[in-house]
Amino acid sequence: MKNALDVFVTLVGALLVAVGFNMFLIPHQLLSGGVSGIAMIIGYFTNWNISFLYLVFNLPLLFWGLIKLGRRFIIISVLSVILTVWLMQIIPTGYVAQAPILGAVFGGVLIGIGSGITLRIGGSSAGFDIVGSILTRTYDFPLGTVLSALNGVVIIALGYFKQNWDLALYSMLAIYISGKVVDSIHIRHVKVTAFIVTKQKDELLKRLLLIPRGVTLVKTEGAYTNQQHDMLMTVTTRYELVELKRIIKDIDPKAFVNIVETVGVLGEFRKLK
């Protein structure tokens, strides 16, 4: 069931990306950035098939991702690339929005959602998403921000070769929007700290250590009741917060839980692989 859901989400993500390309960006000769942006630049100047170029340029990055990110990530990413290329062949290229700025805004939103939901299930839409995923698993940066920075080079190339800085600026807007949308969906970099006051310390500790995250046990005393309590403190990601809440609810539904967003973490913090 999980695999079927992953395939469905990947299909929806690829559909959104393909629609963003064919109906919003390509008609105005705008770029999405990254590998797809490079494919678009070459396609605009040579009339070569953009979807074919997109596939060819992704192959070495997919191989790098297989080494660095694991088989499951690459299987989903390969499926995403194949579906995107196939859908780009089916979906007609034509204007939905006559104004380039509308193409940039709505194209950026669609591509951001498509890429974000694919990243959320543990894959990517390939291209610079793979590079960004490798970097964010080494350094604690928001993925959308990393992608926007990488894509800046592509935008400069568009403005230089086309000698049309309006198109470059519209493309920059599309990339910025898609990056922000990705950051709002792909939330593995956002840390939260949970303070859990519970009467089921031992059982809860056993389950929490399976996530796995470090857990600190603190002896506390209620100021009003003067009763001794056990408080567990753990730092996790917003991505894993749903699982944390489920564990607490299963073991001790009456536990008092305070969850706060964490500005930063120094020292050892296990990143998701």
C-alpha cells in the first residue's frame, strides 16, 4: 500500500511539473532553473526536444544520487523523470497565461508543489534536487534556498545568451516561488523540541529511542502540586513530528506535551539518510 501511494504521489508530482513546464514556462521561454533550465536554454536555441535533453542531463546526477542517497531515493527519482518526460510529450505546449509574469508565478507554484511532494515521500524530481538533497544532508540548509542559489547560474546564462533580462528576471521570480513552495512542503531541515511530562517514562523512552533521536530525562516537580514528575526532552524534525505525536498518544494519551520550534542545534544531531 505504501509503495502504491508513493507511485501515485510521484505521478501527481510529475504531472504538476510537466504542466508547469509546458503550459506556463516554455510558452514564454522562461526557465525553471537547474537541469531543466539548461535543457530549456539549449532547446530554445536549437529546437531540440527539451524533454529528451532533460532526460539525458539527469542521467549522471541520478547515478551520483544512487551512490550518495540510496536506492529508494533514486528509484522514486528515476520514476519521476520518466513520468515527467512522458507527460511533457503528451501535454500540449501552449499559453494558459498571456502575461509572462503570470506564467512565472503559476508555473513556479506548480513546479514547487510537484517537486515538494516528491521530495516529501523520499525522492526528487531529479536535476538540481539531487544536488540540493546531497548538500542539505551534509549541511543544515533549507532545500528550496539551496536550489534557488544553484539556479542563479542558469538565470545569468539565459539573460546573457538571449540578451533579454526581462525573461531572466521573470525566470528568477519563477525559481524563487518554486523554492519557497518546496521549503513549505519539504520540512526536514526544521527542528522542533518536545518537552513531554509523562507517567509512562520507561515505555515511552523505549519507543522514542527507536526513532532514533536522543532523549534527555529530567526530574521535575509541579509548582502547584509539589509532586515529582518525569519529563522527557527530545529534538526532532517537523517531518518526524507526526510519528512522535502518534507514539505519545498510543502510550500516554494524558501526557503533557509542549512543542517549540528550535532556532538551531549545536553538537551531534543525526540527519535523515
